[in-house]
Amino acid sequence: MDGNVDEQELWKAFQSGSEDAYTHLYRLHVKAMYRYGMSLVPVSEAFVLDCIHDVFTEIWIKRERLSLPEHIRHYLLKALKIRIIHLLKRQEKSHSPITQADLDDLWSEPSTDEVYAEKEEAENRQELMRRLVALLPHRQQEAIRLRYTENMDYQEIGNILSVNRQSAQNLVHRAVQKLREWLK
């Protein structure tokens, strides 16, 4: 709780125009925002980073009008998700959908060393788990990453996913059950 109080003070300083506080908030939360953003749209690292910077630019511009969030990280993660969804919807309207062939063209053929390293890594249990998580429905993936990567409780997960605590718990529970089935 002590760290939360410090963050609240940091937020107030940022709202008063402190660039140091703003920079400190960015450094405290950018890695978590990046991980979360990449779990939502793993195709483009640059897209996620742009969205993170958009969120921070927007909060700087609106700093004096913003309220003091109870949990700053959750506020920033939710703002990032909203920004990503907004931009993806806007892109869908103006562009044709990306095909698998388009994605394949983005990457050159891996070298023999890269193939060997990738094969070795795939045998690692953590890599297997990541691959299994990717097979889950999107909402379950998001819930499980928030629970186990970001260490959030079910109420916090519910707030970010815009569902109640019980629904968040059910999403995580169903995802864990499915992963256990696949691992047997």
C-alpha cells in the first residue's frame, strides 16, 4: 500500500505539471503496458509502442482535468486497451484485412542457427505454455495474462475487461482447466 500512496503523490505532481513525475510514471509502467499491449496485438511491436506513447501524450495534455485513479497501473492498462481497440477499428474501416500471406512476407526466411535455437526453445516448458495460451479464446488469453503475468486480482482483471469479479474469475478458471487438459 505504501508504494500505492507514493504513486498517488507522483500522479498529483504530474497533474501539477511536473515533468519529472511524468517521466517517473512512464518508467514505472511502460514495461507492463508493453507486455499487456503485445498480448493484445502480438503482430506489431511498433504499433503497441505508438499506442503507449499516445496514451502518455493524451494524459499529459489532459492532466489537469484527470481524476486521481485508485490504481494507476490499471488505469493506464485500460487506457492502452481502449487506444489499441480504437486504432484497430479505424484501420479495419480504411484497409483491407491482412492475410496470412501478407504476414509471411514481412519476415525473411530464418537462418539455420535461428531454426535450431527456435527448436530448442520450443522444447522448453515455458514456450509450450505460451503456445498453448495462444490457442485459448482471446478473452481467456487476456484474463490469464493479467492474472499470471501482471499478478492482478480478479477484481482488477474485471475492471480492465469491463466484467464483474466473478466473470473474471470464471475466465481464468476456464483457461487454466483447458491448459491442464492439453498438458495431460
